[in-house]
Amino acid sequence: MIRARACDPCALRKAKCDRGSPCRRCSAQGLSCTLLRKSSKPGPKGPWAGKKRARVKLQSAPLKNSSVGLAEGGQPGNLGPPNQDESNYDAVLAKVERCLRIYRQHSYSLWPVVDVQNLRTRLRNHLDVAAYALGTALGAVMSDRIHHLQASSDTDEYPELDSQRLASESETARMEGAYQENPSLYTILSSFFLHIHSANRGQIFKATLLLREAITIAQLLGLDRPGHYAGRSATEAQDRLRIIWLLHITERYDRGFFPVRKGLSLSQFGTLGVTQHASISRVPFTLIHVNPALHVDENPFGLLPFLGMVQLFQTFGTAINSFEFHGECHLLLAMDMQIQQIPQLLDHSPDSQLVDFLITKQWMRLILWRRAMFHVELSLNMAAESLSLFFPEQLAEKVVAHISTFPRGVVESHGLGMDEAVAVGSPVID
């Protein structure tokens, strides 16, 4: 008779058993061929079994519960809770709540794309993975900025939940929620804030991929097309317009720093970045004259600084895209004057927004000058402004003057972007 499993002596000695009754090995060695031991449970043992069951449950959840459609990009993605215990989840939410307060008070004018109250409401639903992913991604960015802004007087109850931990929580939630198959506005924003977090940590390639991902999802949802806004309420249209403009500004800014991030010299920047690559003059979508205009009907003090940045990049985009240099100096002067004449932000605008606006304006003027310097005749006269060989030095002096009027923490809170904006002018002087 063939038995279903190995006998006890063979199993104990990890020897091959022919499963006879008795088996040949026990008969030859005079052992008692018994089958008394309890059969062990197949599959993973111990804590691994619970993890496997949770993983299988999360993998099957999107197929059963997903109701997020491509057209309804702002709806919740109820795809199952994050894979963690309740106490840890509550700790993360408490940390995110603290970061949301700092965001609304100090950073909303910089990134006016998150409705804090709506996000808080959705975070109460433990099944809303999209909201959890956005909250932790925004929390990762704000955790880094809090130290620079010195924005919070309350004590951090969860210092172990640092920005890297929150970013990991966001990435895990996105994967568990199958975010690539369930695109939404929250998916765009979580990709964007993870881009900011990665860029501030010097992870340039990862940051670039995340930004490209956010732009692609926005295009898939149609945010770059005028027809997307037809029939939508004014509030909903403005919310989506701010998202697409924020991506437009960030992408334009990011492309301007491509040579710096790749470690190229400014001489290489003059050829590769302008003539061969020319990527700075191409953007993934056209927004300047197509989509509805941005308004500041609600919360004007929070949105006016952002509209100032939009106007700045509109003018810069027109100058770069439509400007062809054929030795005509007056064209360079006209474009430079357009950038200079953009109204300054109001004095009561947040310092972080003011320094961003002022430094970005000088950065744009330098990029325009670098593109023109091989096509127009430059002068040794320092009074010639943008037609002078000393123009970069004059811009550098303005940058230093602007930075010196703000606290160091305000400048540092902009992370890698501000660091590179300042660095663009330095090698030119050297």
C-alpha cells in the first residue's frame, strides 16, 4: 500500500521515502515505520502567511471595487486600505494633518492646487487610497519645508515619520491602488509632489520621470484641451486650470535646467541647449491662448501670486517660442523689456512667492540673453543692458540684492530649483 506522505523516521532524517508500509529504508535499518506526526500546513508559515493573504487581498481589490473612470478623474479611488495596522495609519494621518495646516498657511500660494478641506474629508475614508497617496506625498514635501520656514510652533508628535517615510507611504499606496489604471486629479498631484520631494533630495532622474508622469496623466484626462472645460462649473474649471498651469510652469522651469543638471558647462549650454537640443522651446502642451483664463474670484490673496507667475511664464513662452534672431538687436531689447514690465507681486504676498518671482524673472532674462548672444552684436557698454557683454554680471548683482532681502530659510525652502536658478548666473561671471 502506498501512503500519502513520508513516514516519521524518513521525514525526521530528511531521507527519501518510498511510502511503502513499511518502507524499504525502515525495514533495512530495523526502524519502526510509523506515521504519527501531525501534518504541517502547506504554504508560507508564521508572519509571512498573513502578509501573503493581505497582498492577495489588495491585488484582487481593484478588480472588485474600482469605480474610478478616466472621464471622472476627481472621484475617489476606493481600492482598499493601506497595508498597515490601525495605530500606524492614525499616526500617519496625524502627521499629514499637521503638514496640511502648514501648507494652507505658507505654501498654498505657491502650489494652489489642493483643496485642504476636501482632502481632509476624503482622508477620513480609510478605503480612499488616492487621497492617502496625495496626503502623504504633500506631507513629504511639507516636512522638508517646515524646518526651513520655521512655520510651526506646535510640537511634532511623530518625528520618526520623516519626509522619506511619508514618500514611501505614498508610493506604496499608489501601487496598491493601481494608480496607473485609475488616473485622477489626485493621481496627478501625488506624482507632482513626489516629483518635488525627489528633486529636493537630488534624485534628478526620478524627479524628471515623476513630472513626466504627472503631465502624461493630465493629458490623458484632457486637461490641456479647451473642450475639457466646456460644461464644467467655474470652480471646477479653475481648479483644473491651476493644475495644468502648475505642470506647465514646472516643466518649463525643469527644461531650462536640463544642461545644469547634466553637468554641462555654459559653453555647451549655448550650443547643445539652444541649437541642437532646442528642447527649452518646446512644451508638451499649448496653454497660452487656448484654454480659459485663470481668475481669482475666491481667495484672491492666495491666488494672485500664482497668477503673477503664470503671466511671467506666458510672456517668457511667447518670447522663446516666437523669437528668431537674425542680428536684429531691437527684438532682443523688446523681449527683455516685456519680461521686465510684468507687474511685481504685491508686497503682502508671501516671502516664498516673492523670492521665487524675483529670481525667476532674472533667470528668464539670462536664458533669453544666452540664446541671443550668438546672433546679435554685443557691446562693452554696461549701460546697454541686455545688449552688453556685462549683462550676466548685472543680473547676478540683482539676484544677490534680491536674496539678501529675504531670510535664508525662505530661499532654502525652495530646494533644488532655487539653488539652480541662482547657480545659472555664477559660471557666466567666472
